[in-house]
Amino acid sequence: MSRPLAPGQFGRQERAQDQLQYEVSVIRKLIYVIVTDRQGKPITDLRKDEFALFDNGKEMTITEYENHTLSIPGEERRPPAARATPLEKAPPRAAPLMSRSFFFLFDLVFADPGGLRLARKAALRFCETDLEHNDQIAVLSFGGGRSLKAHHLPDKDHVAARRAIESIGLSSLMPIAPIRPSGESQTRIVVSGSVDSPYNIISSGGSSRVGPIVARNFIWALDSLAQALRYAPGQKVIVLYSNGLHPSYLSRGQFFQSGNADVGRAYTDLCHKLAAASASVFAVNTEESEYFKVPESQKGIQSLREIASETGGRLFGDIYAEPDHMEKINTLRGAYYVLGYPIEESWDGRYHKVRVKVTRPGCEVNAQPGYFDPKPFPEYSDLEKRIHLVDLALSEKPLSQEPVRFAMQALPWSSVPPDDIRFIAEIPVGRLNDVIGPRLEAVSLVFNDLDELVDTRRVELDLTQSEFREKSVFFQADLSAQPGNYKCRLVLRNMETGQGAVAAASTIVPKPDPNVIILFPPLFLISREPSVYLSGGSAKNQRTKDQARDAGADVARGFPVEVEKYAPLFEESLLGGSEIYAITQCTGKSAADSTLSASLRNPATEEVFTVPLVIITERAEKDGRSFLLRLSVPKILPGAYHLVISAEAEGTVSRIAKKIQIE
């Protein structure tokens, strides 16, 4: 009997044997070790019998041994020392026991353009000249939100990794928060287009609120990286290019503020989590040279020094003074040993402290400090589950897994709170075999531009019934937000395995203005065989698993239509000569007297075609009127068009346009 593996996209260490008995299995644990003399020069000729390894204080039998000598200053690369014991004379493996793993992490918020340019060149030069065939490379960036962007996930495709680094130019900088907080707004220099384009000056403003929020997001994003790296084998080298977090954001030193003290504590916890995941941070300061004379107590370099020292890495200081930092990292990590030993897989999530000793005098040992036993998803802490959920929701390439993607729309549904945003999604039951189970949650989330969670709804669903495979299944939830721009997500997650499916959309909640008419974006519908609608709840109604199934009446109250006979249209293509339906709303003092019309416009030729529109039903809402419309698509040449719906009353006009494809 086996238990479900905690979700993770990063590879686990290889099993040495199949299961031995019942739930007990044996795996091979691999430990990455660097040995130097007292002057810091690598020692490369140690034998296996000169090592002793302890797991939680218990000495283990070392059954696997490799010696790698890749890069030593002043010496030619040479093969490992001869192996003496019978085990060491075994035929060479096709691949090493453990590959080196490099994670290039570019901070695109707390960074200066000159330093970012040099960082990019150094990373590319390393990929072109110093990589070993089996080295794994990942390319990540921080853009201000609660998730890291994965430009390239860790693998041995070095060509793709180089392309990913090349894609990060100066135009990638995201000046959404002050690098050096002060009482005045600061000016950031960013570039439009290629890295060789002329500078454009953009003022970022000096919001005292934005900086701490983005600093929290930085910590959260790296927290999710640490969580994903827990079960990846060996030592992970994170090369962090950043100016660091200003001490005012972490409430450190002269900038101590009790309101931000929790951010400082979270940063300290992050350093410990990275160290526990055997991830060493080599930090490179990307600060412009004009700021070198500013006292360190007033710069972010202190945070870089902290994360490097706490994780067993190194701070290389200013990139202008350390242009060869990648060569130094390669030297420090280019001569290493891999020690392996068998352990029983316990599935309890415990942290094992590892200690490695060398019997030869004068040796200093640097080994990964330990590892986590895997644990099933239900045993994740509440914080770990939240980190996992946010990573699924916001990341284009989540660190934990590759989720199933499905379609949804998020529409402003009212200008009067609550329930300002309506989620409509089609659940692809037939594609969710790895997700559907007896414990399935549906979490609707609304994030603002800074990835702060504005509102959320959660229900439990049971999609195992046969009718859900025979009918189309739709999901509706109502959430609340103030006027503004929002990222909307629906996450379906199996609470036993952590496997998930994600739908994403964005929307704008308009600011109400009683003096003008406002037309809301429409929800397009088509006639379809009977469908099943599930409710994800509203501000007034948080549903349980049993209640979510009986959602017909609740959904019907939210639509001026018999929902079971219609289905939302998520595709952006229509057949000429067909009919579609649309639900839309008008707000404002003249909403009741508005005149609605529709047309198709060819953006290439500016030709306009009238679309016959019939109002089937309308009804009063708390802030205006809602309409069910029937639109007759004319028979016109296939191509790209803009479908425009207009509302006009008392001399004011409001228009909504949607790009569609006529086939």
C-alpha cells in the first residue's frame, strides 16, 4: 500500500529498491558535500572511507560515492581520483548521481537598470562557457506579485535557459515600488523595447504603502520557492540579482516601525526555510554606482547579506566590483562530492539534520544541513496550503505542478456592493481525472494589482456522480471588490493529493456615476442541452459541499434567463448567420430609458455591419436594469471583428467592444 506523494514539479531522489514490505520503502538519500582546506582551496582527492555521515545523530552506511572536480583556479579540469574499494570500481554511470542546480533569480522591482544589464550578461556568459553537460538551470524573476515568474523551469536544456535569460531585458523592469524610500517620489529609468533602446524616464511615485506590500510579496514568492525546493535532491544554488529590501520595509535599525515588524520576522523565517531546503543564496547587488557612498544602514544590501549568510551562500557586493561573480560561484561549487545512503521513507514530513565529517586533518566540510521527509498534502500546515494555493492561482508556471487549465469569465455584476463580480466557469470534468476526488474544494479568489487578496469564496464539491460526466457543468460565484482592476481566479484542488485545476480572468469594476449611463460587459450565451450549475457562494451565502449541488434556484435568481437551457460562450469565434444571447446591465439615472444596439466592425477596413438585437427580457436591479438580448450574427466574410454593444440615453452613450472571430 502506498500513500499519495506531496505535489511537486521538481524531481525526487531515485528509489534504491521497490517497496520491501507493506508501507515501508527504502530510498537512496544523496548528500552534496564540499571540502576545503583552511585557506578555502577545494580538496579533491578524498576517498569514501575518509567520510562519516550522520542522519539525526545516527551514523549511516555510505553506499554511494562520487567525486566531481569541475573548476579549480589555476588547474586543468581532471577526472576524479581513482577509487579503491570494490564498490568504487563499479562501471561508470551514464549520468552522475546528482546534478548541480542553478536558479538565476532576477529581481525586476528592487533593481537598477545598469546592474540588471550586467547581471544578464554574466548569467549568459556562464551558460555559454562554464556549464557542465548535466547542470540543471532555472530562470526566474520577481515582478512585484506573490509569485515568481518561471521563464525556464530547472532542466538540462541549456539552449532554452539562455533564451529565457535573453528575454529579460531592461524593458522587463517593473518600477511599481520605490527602491530607496524617501519623503519624495523617485524617478526610475526603464527601457522600452530591446536592451539597446534609448532610455525613457518614468516616475514611479513615492507611496509609503506600496513598498512594504511589494516587500511582503517578495518574501511570499520566495517562500513558495523554498517550499517547492524541499524535496528536490541535493544542493540548490540561487543566484539572486537584486538591490535587496530597504531596511524600512523590514523595520530594521533606524527604520524600526512596529507596524512592519512582522515583515522583518517573515524575512528571517524565509532565510531559515531556504536553508532547510538546502538552497544557498549567492546575492549580487545590482545597485547603480552613484549610490555606493550611501551608508549600508540605509540600503537594501543588508538584507542581501542576511539571506546569503543564513543559507550558506555568499554576498558578492556590487556587481560593478564583482563582474566575475559567476566564475567565483563556479569555483566554490565546482569541486564537490556526492554521498548516498539508504533510508526508510517515513512520510511524516520531519526535518532530518545531516552532519558530515572527514577524518583527514585540516579539512573543513560544507554539506547540505539536512532534508525534509515527504508528507502527504493533507498534512501540510495551513500556511503551506495557502502558499500552494496562491502559487497555483497566480503563476503562469506554478512551482508545485502543472495544473489543468479551463475557461472562465469574471464580469462586473453590480456597482453597489456586495457581490460586485460574478465568476462563470465551465468545469471540464472529463479532463480532471487527476483532480476529482471525494474531497474537492473550489476556491474563488480576487486579487488587486499588488496581488493582495481582496475577497474569496470556498465551497466543497462532489464531481464523482455520473451526471457530471453526461452534462455540461458550470460554476458560478459572486465576490465583492471596490472599483478598480482585478485578477480573478478559480482553483479546483484535491484536498488529498493537492492536484489542481485553474481558471483565470481579469475584470474592471467601474466607479459608479449617477450622471452618466454605464454599460457592463456582456455574458454571451448559446442554447444548449440541459446543463448543471453549481454555486460557489456569495457574500450572503457561503455554501457547504452538500448545499453547493442544489444551486439551481440561487443561480436562477442571478440571471434573467432559465439557466439550465443556456450555456455561457467562452470561445471567441462565431458562425455567420447564427444567433447568440447576451446578458448585460446598465446603471445610471437613465438606465430604464436606455436604447440598446449592436454592430460588427472590421478593424482592418473600418466597415461596420448592423447586428439585429432583440430584448427578450429585462428587469430592475438594485442599481439599474439587466437585459437578456438575442443577437443575430450577419452572414459576412470570415475574419476578425469587434462586436460592439451600445446603450444610449439622454445624450450619453456607453459602449462595450469584444474581439471575435467570424467563421
